[in-house]
Amino acid sequence: MMLIAHNTLPVRGRPMEVCQLRTEAATISCDAIQRLGHQLQALRESGNPIRHFEEFEQTVNALFNQAQQDFLAEALAELDIDTPAIEVSGITYKQVLRSYKTYQTAVGSVRVMRTLYRNGKEPCIVPMELKAGIVEGFWTPRAAKQAAWVVAQMSPGEAKSLLDLMGGMSPSESSLARFPRQFNTQWEQHREPFEEMLIEKLNVPTNAVTVAASLDGVMLPMKDGKRVEKRARSASEGKRTQGPTGCKEASCGTLSFYDQQGERLSTVRIGRMPETKKLTLKQSLSALLQEALRQKPQLSLVKVADGAKDNWSYLSQELPAGVEVIDYYHAADHLKKAFDQAYGENSIKSKEKFVTYRHVLKEELDGVERIIKALAYQHKKHPRRSKLKTELEYFRKNRQRMRYAEHLSNNLPIGSGVVEAACKTLVTQRMKCSGMRWRNPGGQGVLTLRSLVQSHWFENGWKLFAATYCGKVTKAATSNVIPFPEKGGSV
């Protein structure tokens, strides 16, 4: 399908041109409504008692849905243009065909006669679809919006079952499965201006005093992850063939706002499919933070993440200056490993030391220095235990990011739980169910939709997306227009 995006794509400084739907619906015949009235009257006068109200509800719902389908079919037909030629964005298209096509509305399928036009060897366009904003040549705008939301939350099979149960539209499972990929193709084509407009609408809470930026990753099973080849190579090298072979790291980022008491007020979430060095995610997170600080320059910036080197290269070097915090629970995990190396894995002495020193790390102002001193003493006693030295160096390297007692006294966040939860809710809950494997286009479509929903940006994001399927169509002057020949005929 050809999209006339340059006429409808919003740009900064110019209002978005919405679908130019006319008000012909007001003049459409009332046949559908009259039929519905007669059917409902006949149902009430049938004399049959209502024994199963669920069945009665279903019957009434089906009657109303049919009336809506008839009404919408007539409304769509009114938007069609049957003329030798049309103009879209100054380009003339000649009529080539009139035929019926089935469209999916929010209340079920409708079959409509529409006219197709073409310019040279370009794909055909359909004025009715451009005027109505038909998505991917199949979905009416409201149906597409509903389909987008449900496939963002559940698998296509579950989405179909839900829609069937609700008794409105009933698209095929394959149509629902294709939708995230189709959505992603269109969204990514305009991602940068879309994100720019969404970010401009960022709502920084009025009582926010702190903004926290975080990023993390989660392994995702991929269809193109070369799983079989990697397992075979591991087996030939005598290595274990279990584990996340064929997986790649999807990335998540969050920007959270906190009040004076340290209570989280709101969070914007971003999810991206596997990509080298999380470049797109970092660009989006930087743009979000820039807008937040533009709105409220006095916000205190906190950067929170685990100890991954690439995360801190970005947080330290590419974001404005702020408080840097290694997630406390990751630090505690390293502390546990250090004492296991010193006293024996899961030994009573190791557990005792861990319980004592994790509180020291969190609650005492010189906590990390005491940790370093204790581990340095153990390393001196056991100089050949290389893993103990590794944990000691971890605390030495990150000592400035482990001032937890100081941060807590200032009501600043010390954990990356928000971004870890984003990894779970954006990725794991929807995309790591049994048997699921992903390719980038479909997976990114799901992640983008889930990010919009969880960031409360779905309505604004959908308006931007839906506008790209609309176009202004006018009848062309008929002079010098030579119609396409009929099949088997000549001009």
C-alpha cells in the first residue's frame, strides 16, 4: 500500500493535518437503524421467555453489531471517489479498477466497493482508504487501535480469544500476529519526529525534585540468533549446550521522577530490541532527560544502574553531571560473592559476615570504605584467591557510587528496581513465554506499543501513527486524462 506520508506527517512548527473525513455519515440512509428497530421489536414480541440471559445478551449484541457494520459500510462507501482521475499531493492518478474489499471494523467485517487508482508503475492507491485512514489496507482506525493494544498485552492467540469473547471484531490470529511488524515498519520510518513530538509533551510532575535515569538489558530468544550453530560449536568444543544460546540482549531504559520525600511520582519507559551498544535507546533516553531538565533545570539528577561497563560509559560521559549510584542490591550480591570466596561458599561464617556488612554498606557513611578494608584484609590472607581480588577491585573502582547512607539521607533512590521492573513488564512478561522466538521488526513493534502504554503515551502516539495513513484526495481535471484500457481492449 502506498502511504502519502509527506502530506500528513507532523513536523515542528506546523500543526498535524488530520484525516479529512467529511460529515456524509449524517446523511446516510437509516435503513440499518430501521432494520435494527424491527429486529429488536420482533425479539421482544416473540413471546419466548428469557431463560438464559447470557444468550439473550449475545443475540442483542449481534443485532447491534450487524446494524453498526451496515452503517459503517455505507459510510465508507460514501467516502469513495469514482472518477477518471484524482490528485494526491499534486500527483495525478488514473482509475484502474473498481472492486469489493473486506475491511475489519471494531464491530466486525464489512464488504465495500471501492475504486483503485495508479500512477505509472507505482502501487495502487484507494481514495476511500486515504480519507478514512484505513490502516494497512485492512483495519479501520478504531479497529486498528484496539488490535494494537491487545497484541501489545498478549499473544495473538490470546488476543483473538479475548476479541471473540467480547463479541465485536474477530480478526484472524495471523492478522493479529502481523500487526506488530506492520506497526513497527511505519513507526520506525517516522520514529525520530514522532519521539520528538512525544517528548515535547513530557509532563514533569510539579512536585518533582529528583529525576533518575537508568538502563538495563534482558536476554531475549531470537529466531535469527543462530541457536543451532552455536549449540553445535559449543558441543564440538566440549562445552555445555544448555543455557540462553540463540538469545540476544534487548534493552530497557527509564526516566523516573521523585518528590521531596523520595516517593516515585511517574516513570517513562523505553524498550528496544537487540542493538549494538544500545545506541537508539541511549539517544531516546538522552532526549527525554534533556527535555525534563529544560522544563525544570533545578531537578537533581541521579544515574542508577548495575555495574556493567557500557552502561556507565554512557551514564557518566554522555549525560549531564549528577549523582552516580551502583544499584545497592547488585553491590550486595558482589559482597556475598566476596565473603563466599573468603570463608567458603554458603558457610556459616560467610553468611554471618554478609548479614553484618550489607547493613554497614547501606547504613553507615563510611560503609564502602569499611567493606574495602575488610576485603583487603581477607585478600592479604588469601592472595591466591583471584575471584576475591576481583570483588575487592569492584568495590574499589565503584566506591564513589556506593555512598548509600548519604543518598538515603537525601531521599535519593539507591536501587535500579524501576528499570529491572521495566525489563520484566516490557519484555519478559510478553515476549518470553514458552516457545516464543523473535525477529527484530515484530519484537520492536511489541516493545514500542508496550512502552507507549506503560508510559501513558499510547493515545498521543497512536494519533501520530494513524495520521500517516490519511491523505487529502481531490478529483483531477478530466481533460487530457486517458483512461487505462479495459482488459483485452484498447484505447
